[in-house]
Amino acid sequence: MDEVQQGIGVIDSGVGGLTVAYELMRQLPNEKIIYLGDTLRCPYGSRSKEEVQAFTKEMVDFLLEKELKMVVIACNTATAYALEMLRKQLSIPVLGVIKPGSRAAIKASRNNHIGIIGTEGTVASEAYPKALHSIKEQVNAQSLACPLFVPMVEKGITDGEQADQLIEETLIPFKNTFSMDTLILGCTHYPLLETTIQKVLGEEISIISSSEETAREASMLLEFFDGLRTEPRESEHEFYATGDVDVFRKIAEKIFNEEIVHLEKVTMEKATI
């Protein structure tokens, strides 16, 4: 197959990466997206670096059989632990979500005080503070692990009283002890909670999701390598999940506001909970 006609592979530990897939579909309407969410083994945030690297490699190997021209790691934990490994192993461009999110946050911040919320793995890796400081040394970055947010999103609880209460209990102490004007949603699940997070923190805090910036970077990379499709795609986007496809479909259709045509449940070689 001609490389330009090949798909963009998107991987995530679950449904959160669909926020990145949505932006890719919006900004690159001619491109075919092939998405794999490892919903059976989600969340990745509390797993070891070795486990995350092994799971990420399995997902990429599965998608490479579909003929890809680019891989987007739409998971912050997997980006932190596996991006450099995959870049060494693959001959096609591999994008993560951390650098694009960091660039967007620096652009938005007025006082250089940037908060980061993420999984335990992403926070422990210090990937965001490192990325922020590599772009702008003067940034004061503080991180907070929010281990309860991903399971909540995976169950489809993104707003309402339960979501309000949990987000308030988690984020208000963070806001009160750190004078941030910008907050990075350092997990691709968190944009599904963005409305509630904004409501709890107040309008004065700029909320940064890496999804838009990552899609913009994918577009620029494809353009640079002459890999952009100029003709409308002829086949449907493909979605795969290792766990419950009914919950996946419900969340995906809520994000995309349209029916998901091609969705399959698949088994990874070593898939265990």
C-alpha cells in the first residue's frame, strides 16, 4: 500500500486516548485512524515501567499489522515510559502527548506556575516537569497524582454529584497550596472530566489538554514527510478494545457525537488483569 494511504495508529490504556483520536479526526479529516484501547488492563498508572513498556509494545505490534505511517501514543504513562524505546525500534514517526501538552501550557501561563495532574506513573516519571523545564527554565511546576480519576472515567462517570465531590476533594487542597494559573491534564482520560474540573477550580485557571496540540504536531510531521492524504479516505476508522466494548462504544459515541461503525474486541498475547 502507498504510504500516504496508510493509517495513523493511536494507542491508549483505555478510552482516554479517544480525546486525541477525536482531535486527529477533526484536524485531519482525510486520514484513517486505527485505535486500540487496552481497556482490560487499564489503568496503567499504577503499573511498573517494565509492564507498561511490554503492554505498549504489544499494542503497537498489533496495530503495525494494519499498515501504519505513524503511531500516536495517546497515553501519558506510556509516553513517559515507552516513547523513546519505540522511537528506536520503529522506522515510522512516533508521537507522544507530553511535549505537545507542555508547549501549550507554557504558551497559556502568565505567571509560570503550572500544575500537572496525572496517574501515579506519569507523576513518578517527572516527565512533565522535565519537558516544561527543557522548554522554559523559569517554570515552577508542581504535580499531583489522581489515581481515582481514570477508573471513574472508564466507568463512564464524567459529571454529576459523584464526579463533583471526588474532583473537589482531590483538587481544592492542591489549588490552595500552589498558586498555579494553568493546569495540565496529564492523562488523556482527564479531558472527559474537564468541564467538572473547570467548575471546581474556577475560570481563572487555564486548563490544558494535550489532545489538540498533539494532533497539530501530527499534522505538521505528516506534512514535513509528505505523508498527508489529499483525497478523502475510502474506509471507516477502526477501533479495537481488549475489554468491554459496550462501555467503550458508549464513551466513544459521546466523544465523537456519531456512531462507531467498526469496533472489535481483541485479545493481546499476554493480556492479564
